[in-house]
Amino acid sequence: MQSGRTAFEKAQGVPVFDYLGRHPDEAPLFSETMIGFHGREPPAVAEAYDFSSRPLW
């Protein structure tokens, strides 16, 4: 991290979401990959965390 840029940004020259904005055909693969990495986490967090004492906004 000497440059402060991610590996993706160093390789592609732009941040990942800028890249996906310019290459919308690749966005579904990115989305499915993120679901594959993190798909089970949101339900587990929702089950484990007590949201009753937190305001909704």
C-alpha cells in the first residue's frame, strides 16, 4: 500500500466501481462474486444483533 491505491486500481487504472460503470457487462459477475463471498453474513448478523434499541434513521 505504498501508493494508497488498491491492487485493482493499480492494475486497471481506476477504482473498481468506476471500472464497472465503464464495463457494465462485467457488473453481474462482480455482484455474484460478492454474494458468494458474503451471502451468508447478512442473515447471521440480523439474527445475532438486537436492533430493538436502535432508531431506524
